[in-house]
Amino acid sequence: MVKAIFFDLDDTLLWDKKSVKTAFEKTCQTASERHSLDVGKLEEAVREEARQLYATYETYDFTKMIGINPFEGLWGTFDDEGDSFQKMKEIVPTYRQNAWTGGLKRMGIDDATFGKELAELFVENRKDSPFIYEETFSVLDKLKEDYQLVLITNGSPSLQQTKLDITPELVPYFDHIIISGGFGVGKPDRSIFEHALDLCQLKPEEALMVGDNRMTDILGANQTGIPSVWINRENDAAIEEVTPTYEIKHLDELYTILNQPIVQ
């Protein structure tokens, strides 16, 4: 019998992809107004520049373990405890400026000052663009009555806390909030799931993990013996390596799963 539901945060409850996309569009629109650039092409140029730069830093392996992506690096402060976070804190101001400056260069604009301006603007635009899926609160309202709710999110404590600060309605729903950067290792490592089980004093079969990422949320739950629910809003194709216990397209479908015996 399920007694607790573990939720991922980004692109499960929060629509992070839309938030990032909106911040890019707003920032690139500002660039376009000054230089008549194609907004979409500039966005892709900056994204590609960011991906390439991000992989060159000494903190890259750490960010992969904790689960921090290049676009989070474009707006997080990373003023967290630990040497690796402190190194990130030192790196990110230059990283942001170089990503935007490099993106502009790909578009034929060589202007580091404007690159820095856009980098700072992106941070503000991302903070001003929180999006939550329309069904998130109604589903949590119903589930809170009958289940322990736990949030397990990969990322830096300061950045994930910022996301929660700008969507403060989410926090009260959860009995426990576990952030990988504070715990020390990210999903799919078994230990973070086992920690959540210990907090709830439950066995693996008494929990249910809900998330959008098969290689972190679903793989980690599967390895720990926790039944898993993959929320596949974008109709992604199945992959042989990771098979969820259940697949849904909308959080409302959780009710159907919970109203029947859970597959083990």
C-alpha cells in the first residue's frame, strides 16, 4: 500500500523548460531591438555556446553528479557550502558573459559589454518567469489528504530554493524537501531515495516516485525498488534501458494508479 509519493520538481511540478524558454525569448528580444537579430537563432546560438563552455570547466563532473544543467548555470548564484559550489560561484559570472558574448559573435556581433548586459538581464528574466503546470496544485491538494509528500530535486540548494521562493505556494504541501546539492549526491543514486524512505520510515514498496526524467527519477527509483511513474508530457519514445512501472501524460492520471493495487 502506497503511503508516500515522491515528486521531482523541474518539469514535473514546475514547468522549468517554459520558464527558461521565456527568459531566453525576452532577453533575445532585447538584443533584437538593438541589432535586428533573429530572436530564435540568437537563442540557439547562446544555448550552444553555453553547452560547450559549461563542459570545459573543472566543476563539470560535479554538476553532472548533482544534476545542474548549463542553463541553470546561466542564472544560479551557487553561494552554497562546499568547495565545488564555491568554485562554481567564482566561475558563473564569466561563464554567463562569455556564453552571451559568444552567442552574439555567432550572429556577427562582437560586443562583450552588451554580452554582459544580456547575461545580467537573463537572470532577471528567469526569476520573473515562474511557470507551474495547471494541474499541480489541484493534484497536490487531493494527495496531501492521504499521503506523505516528499520533494526530491537535483540541483544546488540556493538555486532550487530560489525556484521555490518564487513559487511559494508549493512548499507547504511537502513533509520533506530533499535537494541533491545539500544531500551530497543526486538522482539516480540510490542513497538519495533511501534517505527519503528513511525520513518517511517506509519500505520501498510503500512509496511511489513521480518524475519526468527517466535517467534520474525513474532509474533511481527502479534501482531502489520504488514503483515509478514517468510523466511523459511530450510523447517521448520509450527506451529499453529504463522502463517505468507506469507512464502517464498528465498528473491527474495518478488517481487511477493509486486506486488500484500497485505493480511491484
